[in-house]
Amino acid sequence: MNRMADLARIEDDLARGWAGAAAFGAAVALVLGDRSWVFTHGLARPGQAVTASTPFHICSCAKTFTAAVFSRLVQDGSTTWDTRVHGIVPEFEFSDPAVTRDCTFRDLATMRTGLTRDGIAEWGIRQDLSKAVRLARARHMGFVSPFRSAFSYSNLGYIALSLAAERLADKPYPQLVQELICAPLGLADSYSAGFTASPDDDTAIPCLPIGGEPMTVRDLTGPNSEGSARMQLSGRDAAQWMRFLLAAHDGSDVGPISSASVRAMATPQIAVENPDIRMAPQAGAGCAYGMGLFATRWHDRTLLRHGGGGRGWRHAMALVPEAKAGVMLMASAESPLVDGLALQLLEALIGREPADWGTAFAQAATGAARVEQERLASLFPADAAMLPQPLRTGTYANAVTGEVQLRVDESGIRLVPADAPDFRAKLQPLGGAIYRLDFDEPALSPQPLDPPFRLRVAGTAAAPVLETSYFGGLRSTA
């Protein structure tokens, strides 16, 4: 194939993709064999262009780094994947004592604990609380599937892996990432931004469309999310990271972790039931999770990937080991087009006619959002013809979310969580017992694919309960 023509097409596809995704800034790394390219777009922050060395917070794509760090500790004999978690991180207990007793680091890395994603411990707790305090909320959380029976995505599992790594090595996790991964690979721009390392003024910042205009917003993912997120990665470092993963998967032991360890990360450990298009873009191919990587079949080859997202972020890494090809897109945007664009570029790299994956991903995301929105509308049905049911001010609480105050000020009735200040909101009556949460935080400004955040007044006048769509039932403490 004509490489120059390929690159010209890639640049054209990127230009259209960033316009469609309304990306404020972006970096793209492409790898094919021993060659790599980095493309940049837009601004890292107002007045500062994205460069190949601009770090992006890659959100859940950090889980691949966490799996690599822990693989190195296993490789060095500091622990094993089948060591029980509770002996190292006793704060991380489950509501089922048997799961607490038997859960291993492998169970965390392969996401097969069955833990629910509901509640503030999973959504994002107060940023100044420690990882241990956040993990301790898990003992009050339920399960969506029996232990080790099914894949169940969990940020808490990877937060626990990072805390365990700190305790096993007796070093802060950012130092471990530097010493075990970044320095050996020459990742000069990249680091884990936990409590001991904060993002600097050169990093990209997230962006959302608000009021029809792109607006930079605060990053809501705090230091106690380290391990599941908080990795800062530049475009040129992303290329080097993918080159290492592809070479190690191909058998190379030149690097910080062995070929056997990387292959173990990519080996299917637990099947993903009913995978969505991001997990299995080829219909009927199935999908499984390894340790920090999803694995499926695509164009008769192995596809390894992980995505990452947050308010104002969307990222995607996709690797085809048989073709020694990889793509990583990092964008200050919140659009499913980013995931589709990664596959479109990957097809161009491996010599296939690129399909319109962006449209396919956008349609799938819109469909999934509509299903969730309709589900919650049925659980929290509003009737605008009904007079609003009064709310009693005071303190409400549950063991996962913590205390929440209902207060009245000049703007109306407000919900003020003690342990989740990002979720402060004004309550807007929708009719009857149903209220809508209008958040104060600009980063939580409503977006088309957002689930509806709802509250229902329940219980009795003497013992009221606030039933919420994502933060559980909050009981009056009066």
C-alpha cells in the first residue's frame, strides 16, 4: 500500500472525526510494526495547543497500566495473583463474608467479584478521602451476580489493586508507576496523578458542550480513583506504550514486564455476557476480560482494547497483535464517535477499507442511553398534573453514600451530600413524589446520553425515605 496515501487518508478521517465529536483537544498515536505516528488537534486548555508531549488523563485506560504494575510485583515475587486481598487490604470487605475471605487479586483484576456499580463509592466519593476509606464502603454494597460467575465492571477492584501495590512495595503508587513502567520505557511525559502527584499546568483539561458552546470543566475524578483512573499519558508516550505491549505479546522480553505477563493480561479470564459494540464490534464474536484488557475477534484476528471516559473525556486504545498494529485516541470530548474512530483508523493501518464505525458506535450509544432513560422513567414516573409531594428538610443517609442534607435557600430545596460534594443539586418537582436533580457542578451539566437523576419521596411522614436513581435509598436520621 502507499504509506503516504494512507497517512493522508488518516489525517482526513481524523479531521472529520474531531469535528463530529466536537473535540476541544486531542492526541492520536498510531503504531504499525516498528513505525509510529502522533497526530494532535486543538487546545489542551485555553490558549495552549495540544502537542505530542501533552498529557491527557486517560481515565479507565489506566487499568491496563495498573495490571502491568501488579504483574511486575507478581513477576518479582512480591505477591501472586491468587493471594487473598483481605490480608493486604483488610478495609476492602464485601457484604458477603465468604467473598471477603476468598477474593484474590486475580478476582479484582479480572472483574469477577460481582459487585454492583450503584452508589457513591463507585460513582465518586469526596476527593480528599483516602483510597482505604473509599474501599471500606464496599461492605455495604450489593452484588449483581454471584462471586466469580460473571464479568462485572468495577472501579473499586482496580483502586484496591493500586493500594495493595503500595503496601506490598512500601512506596506510593505514583512512584511505582514511574519506577516499574514509565522510566524503563522512557515515558517522559506520563505519570499517575494520585495524592502524591497532581496534574500540572501542561496537561489537557476536559471539555463539554454547555449551552451550545464548548466549555472546559473541572476533572471530577479525584486521587482516590488512582488505579482505576488518574494516569496521565501523552501521545508520544502512548505510541511507546503500545509498541511495548505489542512486542511483548509477540514474545519479546525486552521491557519492564515479561512477555508471559503481558500475554496473561491479554488472556481471556471471564466471559462478558451480552457485550456492547465497544467490547465486541464484530457481531457474534463474543468478548472476554483478561487483566486490564478486553479481548475479542475482529476481522479474523485478536482485538485487544480498553476504553476510558469521564465528564468531558473520551479515550480508546485498540491493538491487533497479529498485525503489530495499535491505535490510541485521547480526546477532551464526550462522544462515542471517539471509540468508533479508533477502529476506523485501525482498519486503515491493517490494510482494510475503513468502515463508518463512528456512526455505528454513536447509534449504539444512543440506543443504550434511551433504554436506560426509559428504564429509570418507569421506575420514577412523573405526572406533571399532580401537585408536588412536600419534602421534609433535614439529614438523610445510607451506609454507602453517607449523609445528605435537604436544605431550603433562596433558590429552593437543595440536596447537599457530605461525602459527595460534586453532586450538590437543586431539586426540581416533576409532579407527585418525583423530583429531578439539577446539579450545581458545571461538569455535570446535562448531556444527551446522560441517565436521568431522579428522587422519589417515600416512607411515612414520621420516617421519610428519599429513593434515588443511583445513590440508593436515603433514610431520615431524625
